[in-house]
Amino acid sequence: MHIEIRHQAFNPWHELDAYTRSASYRNQAGACATFVGSMRDFNEGDTVRTMHLEHYPGMTEKQLGVIVDEVSKENGLLDVLVLHRVGDINPGEEIVLVGCWSSHRKAAFDGCRLIMEALKSKAPFWKKEKLLDGERWISRNTPG
Amino acid sequence: MSVNARFFASLKERVGHGSVSVDVAEASCVRDVWYAVTGEGPGEEVLVAINKEYADFDAAVVDGDEVAFFPPITGG
């Protein structure tokens, strides 16, 4: 399991490749499911120029650890990688990467979805959008 | 006793503090910490954590606790 908060932009495909190649369970993992969330340049009918993502250092990592641990045990995952951006983000840049490895596809698919949904409701992150004519905190996540 | 009250995102802007030390009476709860800083009710949905674990407004606090207040989560 690897959980990391990143202040700089990252390439999720390079991250997945590097992480997978170093995995000790590589010959047991028959499946890998991934989710990559990126920043859009529109929201609720407005153009969004940039976004600032705030987190609660210490608690965010702790809650992500609890989520990944629970989902891994319940679904029999071999490994999980979670990367999440914070700070100033531009449209098109990745915000979050979740990778789940398992022996068979169902556990990887289910585990990836469960981790993402729990992350969006339990891991303390907050988005502030900078619009053409001001800025605003996002008050709610969009439905999955 | 003293606790460290922390505020995040929109609540930090509303309250005007990211972190502030608060003196409260023995046997106080999270709600007492909130009132000691803001002097008013939450007025909107506010989530609470004590020492980085989720809690609620009726949870007891002890000397040295870190009590965090933040709005609903919007990550991912």
C-alpha cells in the first residue's frame, strides 16, 4: 500500500508503471483497476480558470490509510496505490490516482470504486475554484 | 484547560483563524470549543475531528486536544 499527497503535478501512467514494476506480488496480480480524476475547466455552468485544493495534513493521510486498509481486507486486494494532489491545480492536470491490484478482476474493480467513493466523503480535502469573475469553495461533490 | 482549535477551508475564512489556542472549562465538549471561538452557532453543516479522528459536537475534549472544524469534503 502506498498513499501520498503531492504538491506537484504527476503523470498517473508513469506512476502506475513504476509502481507495478517494483511490486513483489507481480506474478500473483491477474488484475489491475485504476481511477484517474482530472480537473475540468467548467463547473455548474461557469468557466473555471484554476483550482486550489486544501487538505488537513496528518488527518487526510490517516483517513486514507483507514479507507484503503478496510477496502483491501474486505475485497482481498493485493495492493493499492493512492496519489492525491493539493495546492494550485490547472485544468487538465490530474487530481487523484487510485490503483488496485488483485488476483481476479472483480476485487480490483470493486475495490477501486469503493476507495474512490470513501475518499470523496471521508478524506478531508476541499476545493476552491477560481472563476473568471471571482472564486468560490465547492460545497458538495457531484454524484458519482 | 486549553485545546488547539483548527479551522479549514471556508470555515477558516469565516472564523478568521486557521489555528487558535482556546481556554475552556473542565468537562467541556466540542460545542463549547466552537462557541468559545465564534460566539455563535455553526449555522451550516460543520464536520468535527478530535486529534485527527472524526467526532461530533457533543464529544468531550481534554486538555491538549486538537479540535478541528471543517466543511463537507470535496476532494477526489
